[in-house]
Amino acid sequence: MASNPILNPASDPTIRNSLLLDGILYQRILSKLDESGRKQNPSPERIFRRLSYAHAKIAVNIESEGHNQRTLIVATRNLSQGGISILHSSFMYTGTQVTVDLITNTGTTTPCHGSVTRCEHRGGRVHEIGIKFDDEIVLREYLNPNPKSLLYSREKVDHEGMDIKLLVVSPNTDFSSIMRQFLQPTSMVYKFVKSDAEAMDLFKAQDMVLLQLDKLTMETPKTVLKMRDQGFTNPIIIAGRPASEIDTHVVGACGADMILPWPCDEQTMLCSIGEYIFNPWTAESLENIRSCISPETRRVLFVELSKIGITLDQYVRTNNQEGAHTSCSQIRMIAPLLNLVALKSAINELTERVATADSLESLAPELSQISLACKGMNQKAA
């Protein structure tokens, strides 16, 4: 839908919402509502997760037959795939047709049509109004500037509707045992393998791949890269918690669609998988999300390459073959993440030759060139 920048009150400091609240007072209202909400059991009919969408000023257009459209400036409470809760100074009838000008991650606005489904007095002048959208939205466009962090839109999933082919990759028997318990109630056809090598023989026939992160070897991101290089466009989820900041950025840039913290409960696991089963993701939209590497990740990885280049130079000078091989392996992992085609091509074969050479003497000129190239990456991080 076309955006309408005129209806984005967030960019105009002179516009206030109907409660005349912003800043600290608005955040206090949200905190009190959240505290009160935690004491109540969610409706068993509720499907979508309600997630924080804290905008103190957003436009809602009231549609009325035979009358001019009225525009209200209201605050928000939360957002879900199916609707939004707003905070307003007065009552609003259920069934009222509205258009909400949602603010996207890029600061533009998207008009979303819907209707009022509830209006509840929360105290004083504060009324919480629930609006159901006519068409479901993609939450990542509004809530999540980091596409690799955990964001699933549903509170529960239909087990019978989970009928995909899933490949689970993990050498850990405890992980596999728990996953079998989680997947057993679903209609999924799932297969477990213990190694990345086995996974590479089977992944192309799957609708989705879930890999447990190997924090010791960090082979998992390499496996994901290989799958993407071989044309696999279906969803890939990595389950685990990276051991360091660098590992976090490496995992985030490797081409996975979601990083699922492990351990987690059954609902979180199944809802995370369900994000790609029950929502209309296309190969193109998935690629757009997974190719988004944050500026911070790019900066960190370029700095890391520069540090590895310095270390590699020291290993070459001291004829430390084991250390040189470790540095080359690290470069070989990071270069594809930054789409450094020339560096990737140069380091692939060289890494294997370092592993099998009698000494570094004959390879020193090539290694020095790699070291020099990596040290220069510091400039790209600026």
C-alpha cells in the first residue's frame, strides 16, 4: 500500500495524542497496564502474540458513512499480527470501521483497515481499544529492526496443520530427545541426523532445516552457508546461544532465518517453526529478510577480519603453521558472510594447503597477501 507521510504525527513535535501524554508518563501508563495484564489469564481464543509497539502518537482514521473522515491521534499499547491495541481518551463503539496508519521500521506509514472489537475503561481518561485488522500484517515490518532475533507471531499453533518435512541436525542426544517430544504431537515428517555431513546429503528434500548450534567448532554457520550456496531457499532455524559477541554476529550473518535461544519450551519451539508454516512467507520475502546484515554486524566482522590479519602475519613471521591454519579457517568463515568474493576464492584452497604443507616457507608470500588484505578491512568498518 502507498504510504502517507502526512499521517505520521511522530515526526511533528507540536502534535499530541488524545491523552496528552508522552515520554515518561506514557511509559508509566504502559508499565501499569502490563503489570495488570500479567495478573489476567489470556483468552483461550487468542491466537496471536501481543508485542510491544510503543508509539505515543499514531493516526487512526474513523470511517463513517455520510460523514467526513475524522482523524484521531492516539497512543498505542501493543501490536499483533491480527490487530492493534490503542489508548484513547474516550469511548469508541465496537464495530466502528477504522484505518490505522502504522509506522514501519523505516519511519514510513502503512494504512491498515480494520474494525473496533473491544473498548475497555482502564482508569481516569484512559480507554484501551482493540482493533482487528481486515488483513493480517507481517510483524517484522513494524517491530523488529534486527531480522535475525527471535520473533514469532503466534501464541499457539494447530498441530495438525504442521505437516511439513523437517530435518533436525544435532550430535547431542539430549537435544534430539527433547525435540522428539516437542514434535511428536504435530503432523510433521521429521528426520534426525547427527552430523552436518549427513545433513548435506538430505537437506534439499526438506521444507525446513533446524540445526543445533555447535558452539565449540562453529561449523553450523558454515553448513548454513553451504546450503544457501547450493540454492536452498526454504527456512533454516539455528537453535542455540552463541558463546561470544563475534559468534553472535557470525551466526546472524550466515543466512539463517531465525536464531532460537536454546533451551526453550515446547510452545516457543513450535510457534517459531509455525512462523514459517502458517504465515505467507515467499522465497523472495525470506531472502529479503535473511540478507539484511545490520551495520553493527558488518562493522564487527570487518574489525574481526583486520585483527585476524594481524595475527596471521605474526604466525607467518614465527612459522607457526597450526596458528596460521586457525587464522585461515577463521577468514574462510567470515569472508562469505561479507560477500568478499576475491578473498573467499583466495582463502579456500590456501587453507587446505596450509593444513598439509611441510612448512609455511613456500606459502609465506600468499599468506602475507591474505594478511595484508585482511588488515585493510579495518577501513571498511569505519
